[in-house]
Amino acid sequence: MKIVTYNLNGIRARLPRLVEYLAEEKPDALCLQEIKCADEAFPIEDVRAAGYDGAWHGQKGFNGVAILTPVGGPKPDVRRVGLPGDPDDTHSRYIEAEVDGVTIASLYLPNGNPVGTEKFAYKLAWMDRLRAHALALLAEETPVVLAGDWNVIPTDHPDDVFSARAMAHDALMQPESRAAFRTILHQGWTDAIRARHPDGPVYTFWDYTAGCWQRDAGFRIDHLLLSPRAADRLLDAGVDKAYRGREKASDHGPTWVRLER
């Protein structure tokens, strides 16, 4: 079972790349972030024409998450739209569904820049809400995958970031962001990428500027965290890096985990 997280950076702008990816890689579940469209504007007919269907939680021009599955296969049984803990939160950043016995969450954490503003405070508050919900999911003792753009670079090591110095003042690398990520991880989740690739650079994002893609100046912010029951079924994990190099691609590479059925 191949479960993919893919920040599209706009589903309308990247629709050809999305359709291409579905046709070539045929994931069993595809978690999308930054679809950047209202619910009614989601291009579901194009997705269905590509052999997929799904559920989404949109927002006009910003954010937005979705979970797609193949037509004819197990459909996503939506369990939750929106992260609990703040009824006034208007951002579309979380959707959770059960697919073929696995609970899958597609999540898009706040970026948090600039540090020291209400945006960074919102990032940390959102992560605290995620911590509480992740703990509740673990208590169910079922296979769970928390998949998405976490907007956190876990370490200063070159395995996670091309230049810690260049990113030192970014919200993605602040001690508070990392501590919040570690707190969730240490509840008992497995970082699928590092479980399969403990050493060596594994980047998931390359900025559009300064020739970052050409120089492989990337970093790792797209993560798949596995509950113990999901980790027991872990076969492989990786990044479909080549898709970042295609014309008008997202600045993220599709990042995936493969679980035994």
C-alpha cells in the first residue's frame, strides 16, 4: 500500500503534474496540501478522469488539503475535517480518513514566518493541538499515518537541510518548532523516511529561487509519521524526486511510504 504526501502548491496550476503522477505511480492513497481552491472549485472531474476520487477540505486561494484514492478501490471514509481544539480556526489544514483499514491524515502545518509574529504563535498553537489529537489517535491502537507538509526541518544536519546557516532564522528551524515536532514524534510515532534512510540527505523541498533545484539545495519538511501498528507494516519509504524537475512542477517532491497490506 503506497501512501504519498504531496504539497502541490496550487492544484489548478499543477493539474497536469498531478494527473501525470497518478497515471505513472498509481498510489493507493495520495495526500495533497496547498490545493489553494474553495471546495466547489476542486477539479474533481479531472481527478475522476484520471481514475481517482477522494475527499477534500478547501479554502479559496490558500491552504487546502485532500486525500485521493483509486476509483474502484477502497474509498476514503472521512473521519474528521479540521483539527480539533479551536472552533474559530478558519484555515483548511487537516483532513482525516480511513482507507483500507488505515487511518490517514493529510495535514498542512502553518509556515510560521516571520518569527516573533502572530503567525509563529499560530504555528506553535496549531502544533500543540496536533499533539493532543495525535495522542488520541495513538490510543486507538490502529494503523495511522500522519502525512503532510509539517513545515519543520528536524535537525541542522546536512541530511535534513542543505545549509543550516542559511535557514537559521526561519520558522522551520526554530527550537520551539523542533521541540513541538519532537514531542509528537516521541509519543511513539516512527519517522518513516529516517526509519528506511537513517543516513544521507533526503530532501523533499527545493525553492524556486537561486537555482536551489539545480544545486540540490533542499531540505526535509514533508514527513510521514507512523503509529506502532503502521510501523509494523513498513516496507519502504522515499521521495519521488524526479517529479520536482518537471516543467511547472511544485517546489515539493512527492514523499511516500509503502506498507504491507
